[in-house]
Amino acid sequence: MPSPDPSTDDTLDLKIPPEAIGRFGEETFIPPADRDRDDTDDWADLLDHIAAWSAANTPHGHFRLVPVVPARDLILITRWMNDPAVAEFWELDGEERITERHVGAQLQGDGRSVPCLGVLRGAPMSYWEIYRADLDPIARYYPAKPHDTGIHLLIGGVTHRARGLGSTLLRAVSGLILDHRPLCTRVVAEPDLRNTPSVSAFLTAGFRFSAEVDLPGKRAALMIRERSLRHLL
């Protein structure tokens, strides 16, 4: 299971093509109240319709989670996956078909994991997976509670790393989860224990270190943000 690296700074600066940025005007991501049903409605039951979640106000600007559309987003996500700092922990570098298979498995599933772009001030700059941890294989490795919701994250360009932005966005996204998923009492994550910048970012974002967990392929730091403590940490 991949672990994000929100703050590593010794990586290539991956440029987002202007034509890609042009597709991401802020208005694009405000779903109309009377929009027709589409594929994203299949996600409503398990993750409370991420496509309709509001934006978060952050010190760096408005931030929104936007469910991935492969035809629009695969090229960009594949570039990010081929950043050496990302590839070290996600292990999805290589041809576009590798990213397509990884993303497609989620989109073709039952909605327990939703791949998203993180859009900051109208520009895509990160990749997220919001998933039902209580329905995921990780639930075999820790005492999961119903509706536990997990986060995977990568930040796509070096200019967005090592500035505290990772922590800011982790706090914002975990806050969105708690705001829009009333039955969820905990947001969890399992970054690779070796990925100290990632673990540090989670701690700064209000997560607590719960345990070391041996997962297939890695030893992870189980990080938890509790609803009951969200205003204290």
C-alpha cells in the first residue's frame, strides 16, 4: 500500500502543462445542485459523495478534492508517479498503463477508495486516495472502527514541498472528511516508517502516532486523527 511523501525537497520539479492547468478553473469543481447522476454517484454510499464536498480555505488558498477522470488526468498523475521521491514509496513508476491500472482498479471497484486530484487555487498539484480503512485490507492490521477513513497523498511538484504545505493540506483534507462524513470518528494513515518527512507532516497536521504496523511490503507508522480531538491538535 503506497505511502505519500508530502514534504521531500530533493526531487525533480515536475511542470504541469499549461493546457492541463487550463482545464482546472475553480468553477469547474463546483458541482451544480441539480446535476444529472453520473458515475460519481456510485461513491455516495461508502464515502459520502466526495465530488460534492465543499472546498477548504487554507492559508495557501482554496483547496478542493476532485475525483480523477482518467482521460483528463492520467498523463499528469503518471508524471508525478515517475518522480524518484514519489516512486520510492508508491512504487508505481513506469509507463502510463501502470498508473491507469492502479487508478482504474479503484474507479471500477465498489467505491471504497476514491482517487482524487488536489486542486489548489484552481491548479492540480497533488494526488489523493480517500478510502474506507474499515473495509480495506489494512483493517486486518489494526483495531479498525466502523467508518474509519484513510488517506494516501503525494504532492506533485518540488515547489509545493518542504514549505509546510503538506501538513496544511493534510489538516484540511482530514477536516473535510470529518465535516462531510458524520459517521466517521477517525481519519487514519499508514506512511512508511522510513518516510520521516511524511510522518512529521501528519503529526503537525493533528494526527497522533498510534503504533508501528507490519504491512505487506513495508513497516508503517499508523497515524490517527480523532474527531473528538480535532480542535485540540
